[in-house]
Amino acid sequence: MTTTTTASLFSRCHSSSSLNFKCELESPAKTQLFSHATRKHVVRSLKACRIRCSSSDPSSRHVFVSSRRQMAVLLSTVQLLSHWLPPDGKAADMYPLMKDEIRRVVTKGKAAGVLRLVFHDAGTFELDDNTGSGINGSIVYELERPENAGLKRSLKALNPLYLSLFMSWADMIAVGGSEAVSMCGGPTIPVVLGRLDSMQPDPEDKLPPESLNASGLKECFQRKGFSTQELVALSGAHTIGSKGFGDPFTFDNAYYKILLKKPWSSTTSKMTSMVGLPSDHALVEDDECLRWVKEYAEDQDKFFRDFTNAYIKLVNSGAKWKTL
């Protein structure tokens, strides 16, 4: 007997109508339904699937679509329509649902990787020539780039939600990062929904290299519209994960406290010499950056406020939005 799982593909109700049209994909429980990056899993797995279309009208009957060609066309059409359809009265309900579902699949052990997705997807944007598009889901096409090593696992953690919630990758990653921060004890960061996904990779060589000194970091972030204060605040994301800044599962201001101690300068332990990246170390060698490192080391609440504001700016800068 085949066990099935049902993923809601599309549920949209126009404000002037009382009807709600919904499509659900029914598939064997262990079938990999969709890969945004390759677009191959849908076609390969549709033999074992069918789509159930229904309306809130009690007099209507369910319609099942089981032809592979019909399902492929329907899936593509629904994705295209989702970019232009206006939000309905229930759109506000999607945000708390996304947050709950993300917390169901993202553990504290995965939080740092999901937060890193945000920086690598949004970090290609630059103000001057408007290259890159901010956070736009293009990371799914860029996983083979050296700077994105390891992010495939983080994307895989969110992949089951991409189809079941039918949100853009850009929104999924933006909310995923904010929830990663919150579940580790950091601030609650509100995220507005409605970003559009790119269908191609962003330009290469737009992320700041890990080897940059403070001058290079400030110049790089300035091109993206961020001040030195915002640079230092966003760098505090390294407080979670395996960089060596305190408890890897706790989002706090330990990053700044440890930076001030410069443990990588020690010659007595190989472990302390591995704390942080060269770009982390550079922050305490620059007077302008050091000012903010000291402030955040002394005042965690201020760090949380400034990180929240910088994060919101990061996930909104350069993003393209759904329009009517």
C-alpha cells in the first residue's frame, strides 16, 4: 500500500470573491518533489504523483490531474502566476505559518548555515551599477562557487518547505535567517514578504573575500549601501556557528567580547589561532570598526537593535517585489 503526502501548491482567494481555489500534489511519502536549481526532480517523480484541484464551493467536485505533461504545465503555470497575483485577505497568515514551518525543519545546529544563506544570496547587490539583485534566490544556481561551499546542506533543509508553502526562495531564505537568529536567543526580526526569485545566477566576485582587511571591508560594504557600523553589526552573525566565538548555538554579543581578546594572536594553542576569519580579525585593527566592536561588547541590547535594522536592510536592498 502506498503512503502519500500532500503538499499544498496553490491557494489564492481574490478579495472580491468568496471562492478559494487550491491545488495539492499527492505523492509517495519519500519522493523528492522539486529542485529549484535543476528543475529535474518534478519530471522524474511525476509518474508516482497526481494533483488534486478543488474549490471552496461545496457543489464543486475534486479534479485529479495525473498526466505527467499536464502536471508539469500546471506546476509551471502556478509558479508564474504567483509572481503577479495580488495578496489576498489570508496573506497575513502566511508569515506566522512560514516561521512555524521553518522552526520545524531548522534546528539550532543548522541555524548558522541558514543564516549564512542570507548573506551569500543578498551580498551580491551593489548600488553603483545595480548589479546583482539583493536577496533573490539566485543562490540555488551558485552552489558550485567556492565561496558557497557547504550551503547545499542549508538549502536542502529548507527545500521541503519551498514546494509545500509555495513561497519564493528569496522570502524563504530571508525568513529562515531571521528565525535562525531568534531560535538561538537573538532578536526577533520582522520580515516583509513578497520578493521575487531570479531565474539565473547573479554575477560572480561580488561577495567580500574572507581575506579582506578593514579598509577593503568598509569599501566593499559601502558599495552595497552599508555603513561601517552596519558592517560591524552584521559581522556579529558569526557569533553562532563554528567560527569559535562562544557557544555555537547561542546568538549573543560574545563575538565582540572575544574579538577584543584577540585569541588568534596566542602562540600557546593551535585552537585559539583558528578562531574567526581574517576579516573578523581586521575589525579590531581599525579604529572606526573598533569603536563599534567595543560598544557591542558592552551593550548586547544595542547590538541586537542594530543587527535587526541592518538585517532588514540587507534582505530588502535590491530585492524585486511582486506587483499587481
